[in-house]
Amino acid sequence: MTAPFLSPPQLKSFQKRLLEWFRAYKRDLPWRANRDPYRVWVAEVMLQQTRIAAVLPYYERFLKRLPDVASLASAPIAEVLKLWSGLGYYSRARNLHRAAKEIVAHRNGKFPRTLDETLELPGIGAYTAAAVLSIAYDVPLGVLDGNVARVLARLHAMRGQLREPRRWRELANIAQEWVACDPPGDWNQALMELGEVICTPQIPRCEICPVSKWCRAYKLGLTAKIPAPRVKRASKPVKIAAAILRDRRGRTILVKDPGAHDQVLFSRMWQFPAVEVARDPRAELEKHLRTTLGIASVDLQELPSARHGVTFRNITLLPFLAHIGQLPKLPRTRILSLENLSQVPISNATRKIAAALSRAPAH
Ligand code: SF4
């Protein structure tokens, strides 16, 4: 365990300085407009693994259509997914929707006020619970995400891998000890903001950092060495061939495919017929169309491929176009105009496959 490196009076001065800086320079973000737990919760979920700039338009649109927990709970999941469409990691939207239903059904429509109750909701882990409860209800729970961990590790000159369980626990303890200052939500946000705009991963801006005088890594010249680079998991190459079947009226068919790649890549949303392939993408896709849609013979024209990275998978999308006299009418399929794809929930991978049509030479 790292010994506390600030005496109680020093810690007080440090906290006072960081809070002053946060209040003076905090960014004007829509989820900071008030302390409504619903608004904070939606923002925290959207911000997981997604940059602020990317989240902003989605957040505004989502809140405009679903302004409170009751409207989210009563919305059809297809609509929630459509509003989320393009943000990725769709299990976040599904869990948000399930949790909203639970809050309405069992908690009188009110976001819980305790950690234990909050952790019972689907998709809410320690970080999201601490963020929402501290910001919305002043519950003194310290948050620990990648940004906060990096700031705390540098302040303590703590070397090594941040995600190593023992070290992460140590950082969580520090975050919890330091949150005992008023109001805890501002304190947590100040640490996050420092990590996002000043104490950035590659080149921290120590020369303008409000707390540099307390920072051990800065004093010791270790800022570039902390945190230690993450050991990357080898990414697995995967090839997915997909068919854009087009009839004379410019319509195509989308499916809900129970294939193994469906959940990871297409997020259980509407997608083009697709299959993971190995040696001969065209032949393997033809076989897939035959067995799943009953399409006996089809002339598949190759379209430009696209890269798609999902966590540790390195995916190459291989789109094909085929003109077809009649699209099959089957359960779990949907026929719609290629121009209207955005009317149904689709994932980014499906969007990339559709975009291959416009990148291809005239066909
Ligand atoms: S002095 Fe530099 S390394 Fe230390 S907290 Fe500030 S920005 Fe981060």
C-alpha cells in the first residue's frame, strides 16, 4: 500500500486548489446543466469507451426524445437502439432500457440512492454507480476510471500497470479516501476533467496543471513513464462476407442472424446476410445464402472491403452485391429500400457494408 504522501493540511490545500480550478475552467457540457440522476446516468453510460465529442449529438437527441426514466422505460427497444445507432456497444443501450423498466416497475420511477440498490440495476458497475450517486445525490463515493487512475498514479508516482488488480484496488482506495470533500460530485468531476484536459495520456500539460506542486511524477521527471503502457492482447483476424441483395425496385433484405458473430459485430440488430469466411469468401457466402434464405443461384459482385475493429478482433468486412429478381419473404427478415436503412436500428458494421456500394465503381 502506498503511504499517504500528503499530510492532512496539504491534502486540504490540494483539494481546494483542484476544486477552484474545476469551478473556473470546467467545460460546459449538457449533462452538467443540472443534477438530474437520469441525465447523469445516460451521459455516464454513453461516455463508456466513447469520446465526449462523439457522444454530444447522440446525447442531445436521446434526451430530446426520451427526457426521463418513464419515457425511456415505455419506449420500444427498437427505438432506443435506433437513437443509439452509431454509438456502438449496444449492450449499453439494452441495459439502460432494462434498468429504466426496473426503476419504473420496482422503484417508483426514482433512481436509487444507495450503492447496493444501484448495483442491482442491469449494466451498472462500480464506476457508473459512484459517478451518478456522487453527482446527483452527493453520496461520497470515489470514482475510478482510466482518466482518474492515471491522474492518481502520476500524483503518487506509482509505476507499473494500472489495471493490475492489486494496483487498481490501491488506486480505488485512494479515490475513496480523497472523495471526502464537499461536494463529492464536483470532486470526482474535477479529477476526471483534469485527466481529460490536462493530465492526458501521452503528453500531460504539466506547465499549466493546477496541482503540479503536489505531483510526485512531475517532481521526479516520471510523467512520460507513468502509467506503464498497457500490454495489448493479440488481435484475432476475422473475415466476414456480407451480401447486399438488390431487387429491381432498389430494395434489399436485412436479417436477424443468430450466427456466432452476430452479437459482437451486428449487435443483434438488423443486418445484411453475412457469414464468417476462411478461404473462399464468395463460395462460402453463396452457400450461406442458399442454406439460410433458400437463394439457389446468385451472381455476387465484389465491393470494396472495409476494416472494422471490435475489442480484440480485427475484422475485415467483405461486401458483395447481387441483383436478384425477387427477395425472399421469410420470418426474421425485413425488406426495405437501400436508401431507408437508417429507419431501422443497424450497427456501424452494417453501415460500413452499405457504404461499400457508394465506394464501388458503377454497377
Ligand atoms: S503535474 Fe503533470 S503529471 Fe502531475 S497531475 Fe499535473 S498534468 Fe498530471
